[in-house]
Amino acid sequence: MLKTETITVNVGPQHPSTHGVFRMIITLDGETLVDLKPMFGYLHRGLEKISEGRTYLQAVPLTDRLDYLCSMNNNHAYAIAVEKLADIQVPPRAEYIRVIVAELNRLINHMLGIGFMFNELGAWYTPVVYAFRERERIMDLFEMLCGSRMMYNYVRPGGVSADLPDEFLPMLKKMLPHLQNYVAETRLYLSQNEIFRARAVGIGFLPADIAVANSITGPVLRASGVKYDVRKAEPYSIYDQFDFEVPTQMAGDIYARYLQRLDEMDESLKILRQAVERIPDGEVATKVPARLRPPKGEAYARIEAPKGELGFYLVSDGSTNPYRWRCRPTSLINLSALREMCLGHKVADAVVILGSVDLTLAEVDR
Amino acid sequence: MTNEEILSKLKDRFPQVEFQVQAEETKDFTIVVPAASIADVATHLRDHLGFDYLSDVTSVDHPDRFEVVYHLYSMKRGGGVLALKVRLADKEHPEVDSVTPIWPGANFQEREVYDLMGISFKNHPDLRRIMMWDGFPGHPLRKDFENRLYTFKELEPTRPKPPNW
């Protein structure tokens, strides 16, 4: 008789494949995963508590630090929540600028999401370098807007911090076909790759009902066949004025999530092309006092961030500081079904599945 | 389905439960549910009224009570938020039924509320601290928590316990 037993392996928190400081305690039977426990908190900075000691506008830079790959979307979500709480109207030009920067940031996030997933698959930094090449161009645009390449602090309650420079729109228009080429190029070179398909098709399957029950959102949910996008289900900002589709995949595996991200990049580019044509002139911000005092009350607002639904729940007691400042973290909740996705697969696949969920640990731990 | 229809259907199904609608000081349609019946109401909302998607579970520390707030949506219908709220008057040992058996997506968020706000959840499958380490004193998001950043008062140094796995 051969004696067999399971073995417990600790992956992380310092591990190159875990996107930061994420720790998984996995139990293995041979090389097959039989249990997985995610552990969090290594990057917990207490942003919710810190924000309670700040004014509403001082908390905007903190939202940049939630998911640093899509800071514009975080700013946007927070701005919408404050505007809902304090009944602030946003000028139309500011809404267009917000949509433009949000969709550009979605492109950045999906490029890197795909790129880093290929890192996990062993294509060590080659797809990421191509993604970084395009990301640099978009970050040049963002630098024109606000002087910063990563922590933008650009979308603020009431509008945006500054108007577009004169060179912005011509440069963006010139860049759009280029970005479209990048998506086509990625599709051409990676989709039919033999090794990628062998590692991705049928791995990390997430059924639609488990995804919905676990509150999974974003590309991971839509790759499982659920057509749910906040931009369509409960339109915010001016998304109801654009003509775009919500793509879905039926397979629900790693490969479907990869295709889903590519399709969403196409749709983002579609929105961008409409927005640069239609953007009106005018004001870019409503005047909001620096020491904003929203009336007593509470509000929950959410947007479709690149990784899924990002919400902010704010409670005001009528003073200058928020009484409660809560961020609904997309990345943390998308990990709810990680165990279900990983069970029965090999260790190497668990790392790729984690990559295909596309998470940022700064947002998981906050 | 309008908000009033949801409320009347809930009242028909649970005649003995006192539902309150929080009319002011909120921008969302908010129903205050007694703590004892939150699990039943949540099950009914999921199974019969289409609220299959629990977006957010969070908590607020008010001077006289704790509030646990649930934000629900329907993925089938789309549309706006339904906020459920549970008020816990017991500031010493706040406890409420877990909704993780109903929506598994509440798992990490309830652990977070337990960790940072100190509200325990009955029937939660895995109620452990999530952000802070085991043995951390207190619950940071409570209003009476000593915030070292502002008070400059040193907390007792604590160390994580040895791993328990």
C-alpha cells in the first residue's frame, strides 16, 4: 500500500505571481488543489478610517490609492457619490471629459490585466511590454491633463480639476486608430497561441449562478454569460447617450475572460470615438466649496470600474468630514469565488486563475 | 417593480414584522428591518422578489446604535438600489444573523465588518478577522477607537499570533 496524504502549502505573501502581497494557503493532493484559503490584510492602510478625519475633497487623492491602475475610475465613483450626497450638478463638458478619461483608463487596465495574466502563463513580460508601450501613450495624455502619470486626483466632486489642453483632443484622435490596432494585434498574436489555449480553455470555470451568488462583477461575471453592466443596468454620468454593446462570453473560463477584456476594449474605443466627436464647449466644474458640508444623510453610488462594480457609501452628519466613508472594493469581492474556480486544478493553474480575475491588492486591503 | 410594490409585498409576506421606511436623510430607498428577521426577509427578497445580487454590506457606528447596511440590486431586471438596514441598539455585544448562507458574496464583507467594527454574525461559516491580525486590540472603525494618527498616544504594542494553519 502506498501511503498518501495531503500537503499544505503557503503561497505568498511575497510571491511574484500574486500581484502584490496576497497569500493563499492551499492544500494539495499530489499536485491537485483540494482546498484554498485566501488571506488578506498585508496592505491594509485604513483608508476608510483616514478619510473620516479628512474633508470630502481631501479624500479624493486617497481614492487614487485604492486601485492604482485605474485611478480615474476611482475618482469618478467617489465624485458621483459626493455629488449624489450633496446634490451637485455637473456641467456637460465635464461629464464628457469624465467619460473620456474613464474609458481610457479602462483600456489601460484591460491591457495590463491581459499582460500580467500572460506573465503568469510564462510569457515573461513580453505581452506586458507591448501593453506598457500603449499605456505610456495614454499616460502621456493624462499627464497633459493633471501633471501626474499615476495618481491623478483629476475627477473631483463638481467636475474635473482643469479643462483639456488644446493639444489633448487632436492627440487622442490620432491615437484612437493606433489603440484599435493594438487590440487587433493582441487578438492576432495571442488568441490562437497553442500554449495559451492549452493552459486557458476549460480552466478556472465559473458557472453563472455561482458568480451571481458570490457578487462577482465586471469582466469575470460577463465572461460567465451574465449580461450585466452598470453602464447599461443603471446608467450614470452620460453613458445612456452613447451607442455601445455589452459583450458577453459563454464559456466562463480563463480564455473567455481574456476574450471578454479584448471585446470590452473594442467597446471602450467605440465610446471614445463618439465622445471626442460630440464633446461640447463650456464650463468644466461647478464651484464646490473646499470645506464642503453636505446635508445630513447618506448615499450609495456605484460605477462600472474596469474590474467590476465600484461603489462608495457615504454618511454625512452635516459637518465637513464624512461620518462614514465606505468603499465597496471590487477586487476583494471578486475573490469570493476564487476557491470554487481553483478546486480540482493544478497549482500552476491556480496562479493563472488568480491572474485572470485581475485584481489589485491595494484595493483588496485598502 | 417600484419601491412601494416591494414594500407592500414584504408586508404581505411578513405581517408580524415591523418594516420602517427611512424617509429622510437618505438618497436611496431604505427599509429598516428588525434584526431578528433579517435572514427571513433576505431569503424572501432573493427567492421571490428577484434581488439576486448583494452589492455591499457595511456598517455605521452611531452614538446610540450600530447599523448594518445592505445594498441590493437585481441582475435580472437591472435598476436601482434597495437598501436594507438593521439597527442594533446593543453597543456592548452587537450581533445579527449572517446573510452569507443566502448570498455567499457577503462572506468577506461580513468578516470585514466583524473585524473593523466588531459586530458578530450568527451562522457565518468562517468568522475570523480579515484585515487586522488575530490579537489586535479593538475595532478600528469604531468611533471610540484610539486613532494614533491624531492622538499621538502609543497603543500597546501587539504582535501577530503564530500561524494557526
